[in-house]
Amino acid sequence: MSQQARIAAVGGGVSRTPRIIEFPKDNAGRQLPISDFFGSNVFGTREMSERLPKPVYRSFCEQLKGGQTLDKVTADAIAHAAKVWALERNATHFTHWFQPLNGTTAEKHDSFLSLKTTFTNGLPEVSAIEAFSGSELLQSEPDASSFPSGGMRTTFEARGYTVWDTKSPMFLQEGPHGTMILYVPSVFISYNGEALDEKSVLLRSSSVISKAAMEILHLIEPIEEDVPRTKEIYTTLGTEQEYFLIDRGLYALRPDLKTCGRTLLGGLPARHQQLEDHYFGKIPSRVLAAMSEVELECAKLGVPIKTRHNEVAPCQFEAAPMFEEAMLAVDHNLLTMDVMHRVAHKYKLKCLFHEKPFKGVNGSGKHCNWSIATDRGDNLLNPSSTPETNYRFLIFLVAVLKAVLDHGDLLRAGVASASNDHRLGAQEAPPGIISVFLGSELTEVLNSIEENRPVNKYAAGTETTQMRVEGTTLDLKVATLPKLNRDMTDRNRTSPFAFTGNKFEFRAVGSLQSPAFPVTILNSAVAAALMEIKEDLKKQMGDKAIASEEDMRAVIQKYITLTKNVRFEGDNYTDEWVQEAAKRGLSNIVKSPEAFKRLLTAKNTDMLTRIGVFSAAELESRYHIMSEKYAKEIVIEAQTLLGLLIQHVLPAAFSYRRELSESAAFMKQVSAEAAPELKWLAQLVPIVTGLQEAVDELDALLVEAQPILEPEPAAEHACYKMAPVMEKARSYADQLERLVADKYWPLPKYHELFSTL
């Protein structure tokens, strides 16, 4: 690898041939609106209703509502209809698509091809047919011992099952040579029924919070003849996916990016994000073309991408979907990431989902916008125009506050990873303290209830602006501009968990991780809080069938007081908040190994097992897997960094040092001044020496790590010993990048990575 390789990669990015695609068109050659082909590669309920016999379709709908199990006749009919639909679209294979505990999705492709034997005159005749049975649709059997299980399964206990998640529709994705593959979204369980994936526990948590919320509604909502009662409650989710795009040719020259997903070396260029001109700026043409193709493919898959824009850092972007039922939204987020990865390659780009691929500029998150809704379309976190008397809203609001107060450390564990450690608390993302931001107007509502006084209508705005929680109107003082409808709350981007009008935004979730586990934890904590509130409400009600306004207000008042410490309206980045949070008894968990331990505290384990989302064995397994993965990722980074330093950085420094030495010697021979060369050498020598010492120290720590087999000490060794030495080595290497002549530096620099789109 040399400077010439860098120059060639930059030139290749500039001289690329544009990729041309066509959106679907009608018979007249006009481009179709997205709504005309949205979900065209999805075998959903609409497609089923048209292809299945009516009794079979009714039976399946009852199963979706939890009214009955899926019988063999129904399963066979659905499998046959799905096969015919898929074959019409050139499908050759099907796969159970699931989410094991390794941070990715998994799939094993099976062909529709089958052999049928018939006998003619006593002689067998074999013919090929396409077949897909109900049993093949319902379950498959991957090797469970080859996936992370955290000790629940050993190598000789290999049997595991994937089972179709009927609430997530089947879909088609492109295969090779114009073929398609039928994907069957599935859960993954062990032979004994333990969850070995992210989806199983998410489904459990969704069921638990639905039941807890329904029980609350039955206590506070009277039965009305003209108004149908709520029969189902579900959580909604919208995931704002941040990511980086860089030129694939330059990416190929960075072993750290290829192996670890982030740069382990590299200093900031003169211009990066300090001018604040990238956010919402003009999208580069190659990136915009790639985004458009991503949206096209996602639309066919029924993924409703709504927004695209530049983010704060150079080469950083965001895609945001519309809100959906949380279980489906998780699947769609993982699908979106997969589509982004594949489409980027077609444009000679590389999509980076790591939370912190570049040191010194903003990292990437996956802001999870979460709420609770009913089957009647009501958002239970909608405050309306009079939140002070909207007791249904207030009950669910204080339930969320109680969930974060009681299990904030568990929510922190849900977003913990080696990669997210680089982002959290770095003055660009929320700190390790999980608090809740409500906004001044809603805070005034809660304070007024707690203090038994009327709402101060002027508390949150100016003296001339009356408070209206659905929003206020701003006069822009320009005759040609309309009045602006102002939202109920300002946005607090420093808060890890902020109320944003009719939902909560969980900002601490990392861009690389699946949203399934954080949402599972959030669902569970809120469900537990709702159960506690239900018991208090029943005590307050006495013998009454439906709670009175006084009953509800008394319970709400109690929980407003109980949860006051978790509410914070200020700047979460300040040292003053760290000190204040400690006084309030809020945890400040800086590193992941400490966060992982919170999975196994008595308070959190009791809650998760009591409500039935996890078993004790599954929690122990999850802790084991997360700790082990953390340690392995740090070790991989350390080994990669060691290779870069030994094979690239130090040789470059040695070569340049030799050139300077020879130049200085020559200048002395001709009786010329060699002071500049000697001055530069004097700067290089201590840095090279320091780097060599750091290399030796890191090498020794890697040797020291080899016999550490238990996940917890391995993670702590990686976090508290190895990572600081890696950072020290990087500081020396980044100084050398600045001092060593460019012709000797083998790795693409940040200014090249940032400016070649």
C-alpha cells in the first residue's frame, strides 16, 4: 500500500460512471407514484385475502388476533399461496429470516425444488416439482450450537428452531441472476424453548405491555354503547437511522474500517464539521442517487421511508421512516440497513453503521421514537389541548416516568456496546445518565397537579403568550409569511429520553444495533410500572367499577412526586448535571462492562422474570453474550491496530526519518545549514519512541488476555486496560500522520475520506 494507491482510489471515485435505474412506469411510460407499487414484494394480508379461500383467510385473521392457533390445513394453504405468488416473481428459494444474538440477521436458503417419485408399470419415475409445505413455512432447524447462546446450549446440543412470526409478513428480496428469494420472518428458540434471538423477547414484551395497558383502560374508561371498547394495544416505533457513506475504493485501503467498522488511526482535517454547513446541506449527487434507489427498494418491501438528509458530520446522513407497530418497525429497520448496504456497493460506496467511525466528528445514533396506541387509532401519549384533565394521558405519562426512574440503569444496559461507548457522553450524544425531558409546558402541568393549584398559563412562554399544550402560534412579524404553529415542547438534543409532543424519543440507541433489545427493555419497564399503577388505582377506587376523576388524580399526583428526580429540563452534557444526578440517586454508567452487570441486579431481574419477558437463564445468557462480544470486539480492534502500527505507520516513520537523516548528512557535507532537518528529526524521535513503547505494551496486553476465558473479566480487561493503551498508541500515530511526508503515508487520510463523494 502506498501513496499511489490513495491517489488512484481518489481518482477512481471522481471518474466513476453514473449508475442509471428506472422507477416503475405505467403502460403510457409515465413514472408510477410510490403508492402504486408500495409493498409489491410483500405477501401481506391484502395479498392473502385475494389468494386464500375465505374460510382459510378468516382462520388466519383469528390467529393473528390471538383467538386460535394456526392449524395444518391453514398453514398448508398459506404456504401454497405464498409459493405460487413467489414463483410468479421468479423466486427460486425461501429462507427463515431471524435475528440471533450476534448483532446481525441470519438466513439459510432452501430451494423450492423437490423430487416426486411415481411408479409406472412397477418402475419408479422421478420428476422435479416446486413445493413448499405448511411445515416448511412454520418452522426450520438451524444449528443452534453455532450461534451465541451464553451457555444455554453446548456444542453437542445443536438443535434449535426458527418459527414463523405470523405478525410480520413474508417478503421477496433480489437473488442472483434475476431471481428472487422468499423471506419468512421468524423467531429463533432452543430445543427447550429458550429465546436465542432478539425477536422472541420483543414479542413477549409487546404482549405484556398490551395486557397491562388494557387493564388500566378497563379501570378508567366507562363502557359506552356507541363507542367500541379497545381490544388491543400496541407500541409504535419510528427509527431515525444515521449512517456514513464513503468511497469504496478508499475504504478498501483502510484495514481498520474493513475489519472493525471504524478508523483506529487518523487526525481531523483542517475543515470538517466546525462550519456547521453539512447538516441539511445539499446532498451529493452520487449519495442522492443511492438514497433514491434505497427508497425504491424499501417501498417495494413495504418500508415507509419518509425523510432523507445530510447529518452534522461530513459524509453522514439520515433516513427516517413513518411510525409503525414496533415489532414490524424493528424488522423494517433491519431490512433498511441491509438494503442500504447492498445499494451502496452498486454506487461504489461503503455504508458505515458504526456509532463512531471517525474520531473528532459526530457519531451516529438510531433515535427510537416510541409511543403506545390502541386498535381504535388513539395515541395514549397524546396530551390533547388540556393535558391537566386528560387523565388517561397523565397515567401513561407517569408510568413511563416511573419505568425510567426504576429501571434507567437497565435501559442504559440495553444500549451498551463497545461501539456505542465511543458515542455516549461525548458532547454529541446523551450521557450515561438516563433522565427524561418533558418540556417547560408539560412540566408546569405536572407541577400544578403535584401542588394542587391551577396551571400557570404564562409559565412556559412569554408574558403575552398563553400556554396551549398542543402548541402556540408565533407571529413572524412579516406580512407575507403565515403565522407559525409552534410545537408543545422545545427539543432537547442532549436528553437521552425526551418527550417530543406525542411520543418519547430514546436517543441513546446506537446506529449499529438492532432496536429490538432497547425496545424490549422499554416495553417491559413501562408494563411493570402500569401494573404497579393499576394496583394503586384499584386501592384508591375501592368498590367502584370505574375510577373517578378524583381517584385518577390522586394516583397521578402520587407518581408525579415519586418520579420527580428523573425529570431534567437542562443541558445533559454539563458537569453540573453529573453532580446533580448523583444527588438525585440516578446512575451514571460510563462504560459498557458496568452497564451489562445491571441486567443481573435483583431489581431488574425480578421485574423481567416476574412479568414473563425473560427467564433467569435467558438473562444470564444475555449478560454472558454481551460481555463476551464486547471483549472480542476490543481484542479484534487491538490486533488490527497493532498490525497497522507495525506494518504501516512505523515503517512510514522510519523511511521519513531516514530521508531526513540523509538530507541532514548531505547538507553538512556541502557545508550547508541542516537545522530544519535536525529540528524535524528532533520532533519525530520521541514520538516514534513513544509509539514503539505503546506497541510493546499493547502486544503484552493481548498476550495477557489470551488465558482470560470468563466473559466478565475479559470485558473488564479489554475496557480498562487495553482500550486506554490503544488510545495512547493512536495519539502517537496521529501525530506522525501530521509530521511524516505525505508520500510515505500509506493509509487514506480523513480529508480524502470526507471529500471523495
